[in-house]
Amino acid sequence: MYVLLALVSCVLFGIGKFGIGRYRGRISAHGIVLVSATASAMTYVLFGVLTHELAFSPIDLIPALVGGACNVTGNLAFIKAAQRGKMGVVAGVGTAACVVPLMYSVLIGESLVPRAWLGLGVMATGLLLLYLPDMLRDRQESNATPVFLLSLVSAVCWGIAIVVLDLGTHISFMGTLALATLPQIVVAIVIGCVAGGFLGEVSKVSLVP
């Protein structure tokens, strides 16, 4: 069952990143974060209510806020990278987020089964074969290095968020995830107020496919 859930998670993650690529430049980075975080919060609360697993506890608050801060940093970095560079390169580097939980498991003394190491090797090989040519081809461009670094920051932040939210949840995972969206919503609203909007210089008409 956990394998199926992991596959579904990967598919949804990819769809989300495709959406960012589809509307990059049309909506500001903080606008995308606000919409996605609000939709996520509603989903977590609804699912938690339906499954009777929704609860909010002070014990889960700090991990939720820390994980949420990591998530919003990763999201903003990814969106900025996607706006500057090719989605193939950005998404390829961003998939390295799953390495952080694996490395944490190794650091705390957990032994990974051979299949886990094999999967990690397959992912690394796929990353090199699919995305390294684009990275090398774009290396001469002035924004190639910033794009790569922003993508790497997003991967590390997402990976840390996964670890923090998983370890920090003591009462309700749905409640922790819902609380973790608060930093994203707050940061997006603050940036939007300072920047004067959420669409940037793009008209609303351009949002229509």
C-alpha cells in the first residue's frame, strides 16, 4: 500500500510542478504560493474531518511552522528558478529532495535495504541522463548558475520539510500539515501587499489558456 501511495504522491508532485511551469511568468511567485497553500490547507482540513483524524496541538505547532517555513522557501526558490530557466533542468534538480530523508535515515543509524540504494542509484542515473545535457548546454548562459542553485535550495528545503513534519508530528498528521500551510499563506500575503498585487505585470486575460 505504501508503494502505491508513494507513486500517487510522485504523480501529484509532477502535476503540481507542471502547473507551475504552465503558468510561470503569468502569475507572481507569491501568488502561486498563496493559491497552492490555501488549496492545500482546505484539503488537509477536509480530509482530516472526513477521517476523524484532524486535531491541533501545541506540541505539533513548532514542527509545523518550521516545516512550513522550509516549504515556502523551497516553493519560492523553485518558482523563481522555473521563471528563469528551463523546467527540465529545474524539475530535475528539484527531484533530489527525496535524498534528504534518505540521508537522514543513514545519519541516525537506520539501515537501508539494498532496494533503497538501488532506487537511489536509478534516480541519480536518470537525473544525469535526462537533465545533465541541458545543464551543460546552458552553462554558458548568465543565469545558468543561479537557476541551478535556486533549484538545489528548493530540493534541500523540501527534503528538510519532509523530515521535520514527519518527526515533529505527535498528535495529528493532518493537523500538522494544515498548520504548516500558515507560514506559506502569511509570507505570500505579506509579499503580495508589499509588491502591490499577485499578478505582477501580467494582465488577468493572460491567465486563460
